[in-house]
Amino acid sequence: MPIDKDLFRAVLGRFASGVTIVTTTDEHGHDHGMTVSAFSSLSLDPPLVLVCLDHKASVWPAFATAEHFAINILSSTQEALSRRFASKDGNRFEGGGFTRGASGVALLDDTLASIECHVTSRVAQGDHSIVIGSVEDGAARDLQPLLYYRGGYASLTR
């Protein structure tokens, strides 16, 4: 018998994670993005990463067909940006700066790091799909990370 959903959510909430915004561009050139904490490196050789996306997410149709995507790892100053991209309302890209990566996807300004990927596969499991990307480019900055823990934002103290 599966674990109770509320208990499962509470258990997973004990895992502190970084906060990312994944972005892509659809076939009409429109930008799509959402806040995601289910991100991981998968392989160093070849360099692969994965993100897990809910099939009910408004951005899923764009990610289901996109050839490229970016992972924007947020810095500690970007909580408001994370909240905007987690919201279901409005244009998430409005009022925020970004540049275009080599593949045309949005790379958000002032992030801790960014990773540009080519989609290699999608694996549907339960109510999500695992999107695996081959890393084509990346950038890192010396900033503090934005963290998510027990349903709220947190910062790293060393």
C-alpha cells in the first residue's frame, strides 16, 4: 500500500534543495518557464542533467516537445523571481531580465548558475515526466544559493 500523500509531502519537505527555474521556447518562439526543485545531475561523462515536471503544469506542453531547455539555479536574492515563476498568474518573464543562450532559450539574469541543455529523452512516471538533457553550456557565479526547506525559502549559513 502506498504512503499517504500528506505524509509523503512532509517527508520530502525535510530534504533541503536548491531552487531552479527551468526555461524553454516553444515552436512559435514563446518563452515558458517554471520554478522547479526536482533537478539533479545525472552523469559527468557524458554531462547529463534531469528535471522532473508535472504533466498538469501549464508549461508541460512546451517542454513535452522542446528540443532545448535551460536550468537557472537561483541565488539568495531571487526569492521574488522564484515566487513569480511558481505562480499560475500572468507573464512570468515580464519585468525580469534575461539573455538568449546559443539554443535560443532564456537564461535569467543574476542567477547563481545556468545550464543549457539539448533534450535527449523524456520518461513518463506517475504524474510527472523526467526530462533528461545533454549539457551544452554552463556558467557559474560566486553568489549565495536560494534554498527551499519544509515549505519555505531558506539561506545557507557557513
